[in-house]
Amino acid sequence: MKHIAIIGSGPAGYYTAEAAQKQWGDDVQIDIFDRLPVPYGLIRSGVAPDHQSIKGVAKRYEAVAQSDNVRFLGNVTIGEDISIAELEVLYDAVVLATGAPHDKKLGLEGEDLANVYGSAAFVGWYNGHPQFATLDPALSGTGAVVIGNGNVALDVARILAKTRDELAGSDIVAHALDILEESRIEQITILGRRGPHQIAMTTKELGELAHLTRACPRVDPGDLPDLGDDALLEPGQRKSVTHLRSFAAIPESHRADKAIEIEFDFFAAPKRIIGEQGKVTGVEVERTKLDGGRALGTGETYVIPASLVVACIGYQTSPIPGVPFEESAGRFANVDGRILPGLYCVGWARRGPSGTIGTNRPDGFSVIERLVEDFTSGAAGGPGKLGSEGFDVIAQQRALKIVRFRDWKKIEEAETGRAREDSPREKFVNVGAMIEAAGG
């Protein structure tokens, strides 16, 4: 019997558990730990609330979680409730699937001003993550700047622009919906250091901007490359740029009917965040030009008025005491998922915040290959590992309040029962409420 501990219950964690089951069948016992009482990681708190079809992948993870040889152990904080060293004694292998829950810093003057947020915090706020539920952003000003040219930037801009009716069917939390409904934002500027050909936005997400009730996208035709250059792009990228070209062609008469404009400001690098009396009032931007694909400053600067700034420039993994960490890359130090024999990482914790949800599946199978290599060579595993049985003894000794998957199903049932008429659920936004709903 192999005993495996997986730290993190998001896509990477469950795909790794699935891969372990395919490798060893019934001869493996898997414990999946999470610091929250609820599973699924970014599926629950990162995927846009109006993208319910994407969240449907959780059904696949539920099938794994309800297997006889997989346990969900929520409300356990690694490094506080139990250490990595203790887990290494108990389990044949420990796999870190902790994702990248923290925002990368802009490194700019003024980023600590009020109403300047990273996307992990802002997205976590409207998705009901307990860490960010009390964020309370002020949306009483007319200008918002979203820094970044990826899908998260599009999510933030779209949620800021949508009406309450357009958010029907989503699981956006009530406290965020109420604040968004009172928003006075009229101008949303999406900043990108490079040009249209360098965006990391996908076709579907870009296309959604053309169908918003009260908002209209704008692209400066002068920022677009020659049409013939689009032929050099990958097909998906070419379709995305086609959307940008269609935005540039929208007539002014159509824009006049819209209350909100979403402007793509390409070749624009933020230089500093400007504020008065501790609150953000604008972003100073430097015009850039491309040199071999790199964005170089031209020295020309201007200021975009803004009362809200959201930086969507990437994420980084949380360090864990005793685990080698690459600060520059924001991930655990590893080679192909192996940190040390017996200690591994997968998903964003391994490669940094890149790829889609589906990218984590081959990643999970790859890390199980590393485990097989180390078990076969004798570098990891061995007799005497107590696995789940050993952890249960420690949990009882330390009076840990473990939330099991059956308890999570009670939380899920309660969230469904308290949902608005037009929403699939109303999430609990603090840990205490979750544990109470699970039966204490």
C-alpha cells in the first residue's frame, strides 16, 4: 500500500490523485489536505462567477474525492497544524499542489494606496474567498484601470461592466453584487505594455465584451499591426486579434448608446500610482515601443485618471517552511516536479502561474511518474509508513477540526439552500460559518 499526501484540493491536486489511482488502483491511499473547509481551489474562488460551465469540471473531482481510497481533509493548515517534515514521516510521498494564491507586486510607487488591488484579492472578493470577503472596494469614482493583458484582466473588466441582470445565473457573492450594482464607473482602461499581437487573452473571453448591455470595447486602430501580419499568428491568437480589429471598427454612433467604455490601451507601461490623501487618483503611464518582442520605454508619459486600480500581472506560490523555494519564479524549487525524493510539487506550485485548468491533468500524471521512479529505486517510500492512520492520531492529539468531504457536502447543500433566486449558490464567506454549516 502506498500512502500519498497531496497538499491542495484544486485541479492540480485532484488530477494528481486521479493519476495515482490509475497507477496503483486500490493499492494506494490518498489524503488531500486544504487549509479551507471547502475543496476545489481556484475552481471555486478564481474562475469568474459568470463562467459556470467551467466550474462544472468540479464534478470530475467529486468522483475522485468520493472514491474509497481518497480522503478530503479540509481546515488543515500545513506549517501550522502539521509540518511538512511530519507528513514526510507518515507518507511515502508528499505532493505540493498549493497553486499560486498570492499576487505579484507591481513594484511601483503608490501601489499601497487605498483602492489599489491585486487580482487575487479583487477576484477573491467577488468570488467570496474568506481571505478577501471584507475587501470593500470603493466604486464611487468614474475611472478604473486594469493592468495586464490576460484573461484575468478581461474577467475583472467584464465583471465591473456587467449589470445585475447580466450576472443572473452566476455565483457572485451578494455583498459584491450589491456594491457593483451601485458602481459609478464609466471608463475601464486595460493597460498592456506590448501590442495586440502579444496579448494572452483567448477568443471566447474577448468576444464576450462585444455583447455587454451597457459597455462597449474600444481599440485605437493605430495600435493594430498591418492586417497581413496576422497570418504569422497561431490560429487561436489570430482569432483573438480579429476581435480587437472588430472593436476598433465599432462606429461612434453605437458607442454613444453605452454608459461604460472598455478601452484597450496598448504599448502602455504603468510607471507609478498617483494618489491624494492616501487614495488612488490615477496611473502615470509611459508609452512603449517593441524591440524584438520586448517593450521599451519611449520617455513619453501621460496620466490616466482612476479611482480604482486592479493589477492582473500574475501570481506566486506561498513558501512553506523547510521547502526549497525560488523567489524569482514564485514557485517551489524543483526539477520536473521533484523537489527531493519523497517531496514533489505539481501545477502552479511547480511551473508558476501558467496554462489552463486542463494543463494540470498531464502535470498530475507526470509527477506520478517521478514517484514511480523514486519508489522503484528506493529513493522514496519504504516500510513503516502509517499514512492516514498516523495522521488521524496527530489530528486527535492536537484537537484539529477536520472537515471531511461528507461535511463539505453539507456546506454545499446549505449554500444551495440560501441562494438567490437567480443564482446556483450563495457562498459562505468566512470559515466559521462554513464549519457551522458542516455541523460544527
